[in-house]
Amino acid sequence: MASDADTASSRSERERYRLAAEATLEQLDWCVHLLTNLRKHSEARQLRVNVAQVRDRLDR
């Protein structure tokens, strides 16, 4: 059976990965806006779809 320290360590590591994923998604949002401003609408749309899928999986 896992000790309390192991469980806390696992939670801490999961939270760290979650924060890193959220920061990465924020950067991708910035890229979507940049692509939109550069009139690369097709690329921006596809990236937006991909980001939404990752967000959905992250929220599960």
C-alpha cells in the first residue's frame, strides 16, 4: 500500500505536469492569435481544434 508521502509526491508531480501543460496551452493560444493576425486562418483554425482537444483530455 502506498504511504502518505508517496501519495503526496504523486499528487505534487501530477499538479506540476498539469501546470506545465496549462502554460503550454496558453502559449499555443498566443500562436493561434498570431496566425490569425498573419491571416493564416486555416493553420490557426487547426491549431485551435488541437488545443481544444488537449484541453478536453486534460480536464478529464
